Amino acid sequence: MDPPATAAQVAEISTKLDVLLTQHTMVASQVMDHEQRLRVVETKQTSTDARVNDLTKRDDDQEVRLRAADRWRYAMPLAGITGLGAVLTGAAALITALQGG
């Protein structure tokens, strides 16, 4: 059997336990700090992702509208020529009808 612990040994064990508890408390606070900073980074990343998605949707919408405007604009000369041809054909038909009648 072991001899009973002396007061010095009890004090030494108590000191070691105090040191371990202090170290554990410091590590625990560092972990908490790390977790808080990580949450901030994750929140910023989430908001950045949302902003990028919003900008992508706006860009897609603008692209669709620009393409529609371009189709309309490039169709105008053809429509104008066709319209002019229709007016000239109508005028020619009217002149022919007036001369023949």
C-alpha cells in the first residue's frame, strides 16, 4: 500500500490542477473567439453570394432586354423598306386606277 499523501503532495496536485484549469479556460476562450470570427466570415460569404446572385440576375435581365431592343432596332430598316414598298405599291395601284378609269 502507498503511504498517505502529504500536505506538500496535495498542494502540488492542487497547483497542477489549477494550471490545467487555467490552460483549459484559455483554450476554450480561444475556441469561442475562433467560432465567432468564423461565423462573421460565413455571414459575409453568404451576403456576398446573395449579392453576386442578384447581380447575375440583373445582368441576365439586361441581356434579354438589350437583345430584344437590338432585334427591334435591326428589324426597323427592313420594316421601313417593306412599309415604303407597300406605300409605293398602293400609290402605283391608285395611279393606275385613276388613269384607267
